[in-house]
Amino acid sequence: VTDELEIGVGGMTCANCSARVERALNRLPGVVEAGVNLATERATVRFIPAMIGPDDIARTIEETGYEPRPLD
Ligand code: 9UX
């Protein structure tokens, strides 16, 4: 079973920023696939809910140096 989270990411200025966030998310155990769109300032993350959750994903974005912004 997998779930998908879409979350805003603030503070990204160039394509290296989005690549950093993408790499950090894809390294997390339980993340199946993560993509980060610089233009829309959003990350789309498919994950295994038994292993990881939205809070962990948001924390990783923050620890990478950017600002997680939960969407409505
Ligand atoms: Mo680009 Mo982002 O040189 O911190 S990597 S602005």
C-alpha cells in the first residue's frame, strides 16, 4: 500500500535547490518516489504509510534548508 502527499516547498531559488530536496526525499526509507517542481514550489511524494508519514517528509524538507508548506 502506498499513499501520495503533495506539499509546498518554499525557499527554492534555482534548479539545484529543487534537486537537493528531491534527493533528500528520495533517500528516505519508505519513500517510493519523490519529485520536486521548482516552478510550482511543490513536492509530490509517494510513500509507504507503514514506514513514513507526512510529518517526517515535512521535517526532511526543513532539515534540507527549505520551508515545508502544507497545502489545503
Ligand atoms: Mo542555487 Mo539553491 O545556486 O540554495 S542551489 S539557489
